[in-house]
Amino acid sequence: MAILDENAVIATAKLTQYLLVPLPKDDKSQFLAIAGYTLDNWQQLEQDLREQILPLEAKLTMETSYGQKYVITGNLIGPNNKTIRVKTIWIVTNQVTRFVTLFPTKAVSE
């Protein structure tokens, strides 16, 4: 387990041209909309990934030719105060941490 760099690169295009736009396949925008994330507040999603997900423990899943791949699973509390559970993927290469994507995950029963 590890804690990833708080200054990780989260590409604007990853949020504004992929995660928050409706796609015919692997659409994540409807899932993110449950918590109030939209193209109009994409900066909030970036900030929440940094503040709510990045500080959590990261699990090394594999070494790839692109770098070390980590998974962080946690809760995102969106701008509308609804909580969604996400699994995020990060790649670490040459001391640079980059956000790859996120997936919906099942909530842990309480």
C-alpha cells in the first residue's frame, strides 16, 4: 500500500472530453451526475479527486510498460452532497503520478 503524490497530473481533457460527456460505450457521465458532477463544474471533480481520493491508500496492481499501476477505491461526496463509490486508476512513471480513469463500484454495506 502507498499514498500517491498529491500533485498528481489529472488531465483536463480526461474530465471534460471523457468522464463528463455522454458516450455510447463505457459512459461514466450519468454515474458522476448522481453526485452532481457535470461539464459545468468539472473543476470540482478534479478538486474532489485530489482531496477525497488521492489521500487514501493506493494498492499496486501491476507493473506495465507505462509504469506502476495503482488502484484507489473510495467515496466521492459530490457538489450535491450525494456520495458515490469509485475505483480510480493511476499510473506512476519517473516520479510522476497520472490519473487514468475511474469506474463505479458497489458501495460497502454498513
